[in-house]
Amino acid sequence: MKTIELKVARIGNSRGIRLPATVLRRYRIGDSVIMEEMTEGILLRPAGPLIEKLSWEDTAREMAAAREDWSEWEATSADGLEEIPWESRSTHRVAERKSRYAVKARSAGKK
């Protein structure tokens, strides 16, 4: 999702922002929104009932009721993934940069 900077406009004694029409359509925002104050900032969401997410048990129950064909799933066990060494022996992490400061080894004769 892209970041858009919105201008705060004076509306009587209050202030407000205008949301782009594409955003209003995408999130199905009508006449009102719900504002939640969070530690990261504010969250605006459409007014109305929240769509409740299914628990893992409910998801499994619905998958079983759908009677989907999972026979091809067994073919993935022949792909050899269990033979790949998932534990890397390398101590270098991809996301970390190497330090600019090299550790110099001390010589035995100098103190």
C-alpha cells in the first residue's frame, strides 16, 4: 500500500482531512468511520459490524465440511524438502550488515 500525505483543513472550530474517493470505495466507507487511538497512531475503519475471523478449529471444521480433494497434497512429500538442511551452519546473518570495525588480534608479545 502506498503512503499519501493528507492536508489538515479547518472545518469550523475543528480540523479534518479529506479521504480520496478511491480509498472510500476500496474500504466501503459511507457516512461515518470509527476512529481508534493506538500507540502507533490512529486507525480509521468503516462503521458497522466487524467481520469476525475464524479460529483454527472453525477453519478446520469448514475445510472438512467443504470436502475438498487433498489427494495431490501427498505428492508434495516426494519433493525432497525433508532432505534440505534447514539449520544453517553459517553464523553470518543475511539481514545484518558486517561491522565496519574489524577486531584486531592481539599479538602474544605485546601487552
